[in-house]
Amino acid sequence: MAALWKAGGLFGEFNVNSTEFSPKDVYIMKFFDTTRAMPNDCGLADPMNKGFCQIRGKYRMTFPEFNMYAPYAQMFDKCGSQWPDYKRAAGC
């Protein structure tokens, strides 16, 4: 997904190595429109839902830090993280 965004120009003039992005890096990027109205089915299926829509599923998806970080140069190039929570050092 990050490679697609890079090809589409979402990172602007920033030099970003999209192969360094993890799935979490993709959903924490500040590219999502959280001001738009969600379909009624989203609210009925998951009232706690903020900015994304989960209609079905046995388990509830959570996305910590969803849509929080604006892009910057060399983003996530040297930010290691470890399973299971994928936390990074401060400033990464």
C-alpha cells in the first residue's frame, strides 16, 4: 500500500522508502479522511468505530494510532519494532 501511495504522489517531495513500511505504518499515516460521514451500517455494526468501517467479523479490529502521523523525509527507514505490539523508540 505504501508503494502505491508513493507512486500516486501522496508523500510529495519527501524521499520515502516504502519497502520499509509495515502494515501498522500504513494505517497510522495521516492520509485518511476521518471527517466524512460513515454509512449507517458501520455505526450499527460497531458503534465504537472511529474513521474506519467494520461491518462483519467474529473479532473486532483495532488500529492503535490510526491516522496520526503526517509524512516526513526518510519516514520509518530506521525504526525497528518487535512483535507482538510493534512499538518503536521515541522519535521514530
